Amino acid sequence: MRDNLIAFVRKLVDFSDEDIDIAQPYFTDIILKKGEHWIKEGEYNADVAFINKGMVRSYFIKEKVDITFDLTIENQIFSNTTSYSLGLPSSEYIQAIEDCDLCVITKVNLHLLYAQSPKWERLGRIIYENYTVLQEMRVRSFISETAKERYEILSKTKPELIRRTPQIYLANYLGITPQSLSRLRREITR
């Protein structure tokens, strides 16, 4: 386990050094190169990954067009929830848009860790609850906010995403075309 993963989990649960040591053997370091896929539609991957460095996007393809619906950067966790929670093949793709350095735990190992330590099980619940809230907020933003409002909120809350995400993926994420994103940026900078 890397230092930033340890810092991340300690922000959520009061882990002792012993609690951290218990988890160390369950995690594996993986490198995902820019453009490489973590998972593709139809594949199965129930692993959970923490990003030490880099960025991934989650997307699906509709009528031959990529639709980016999530962007994940350092010190965040990602997984394919369809495979993890339901044991089904993925209906999405997860792709590195920068070189990624990941700490990964399999579902089997995560459940072994949960059985070994109530604190780790508590962490899993907290992360899942936080993820659920974030997804609800994202859905609500698409229902109640304009693209301009979504962009402005994103630029205030996650400026790294604005700076690092290629325009086509950022436009997808905001639910607009790249041309509309260019117009929106010009309008905001006036």
C-alpha cells in the first residue's frame, strides 16, 4: 500500500499501524498506460483500484459515439460496479487518459479483509455511501443545472479535471458537444 492510499483511508476511518499492516498483503500495484483499458464492455472485472497517479474515464458507446460519464483522478477509487456488485459483465469501458499508477485489491481479497477487520468493513461502507451521494448529486445536476452551471461548479470544485481532461471527454462529461464547450469557455472568459 502506498502512502497516499494510507492517508486516504485514514481520513475516513481511524486506522492504527496494525490495521494498515493487516491490509498490505491484499493490495497489488498495477501500471495502466495512457489509452489502455481497465475493462471493456462485456468483460468482467470485480477489482477495486485506488489511483496513486494518473486519470481514468468511464464511458459507454451509444450509436458509435463515446459518452464519458465519469472522470477519476489521484486519491480516488474506481471500480466497475456492474461486475463488482452484480457479478455481471461490464456495460461500460474504463480507460486511462493518462499513465496510471494504481493500488488494486480484488473483490475476494477485499471480502477477506472485511472478515479480518471491522474497521476495513466500515471503510467499505463509508466509501460506498460517499459514492452513492456523489452519483445522486451528478444525476440531480443534469436535471436541474445548465451546462454552464455544471462547468462553473466543476471548475470551482474540481479544477484539476478542467485542466487535465481532454476537451472531447470533458464535453461528454458535461453532456455537451466539444464545440459547445468551446463557446461556453469563451463566454465565461469574457
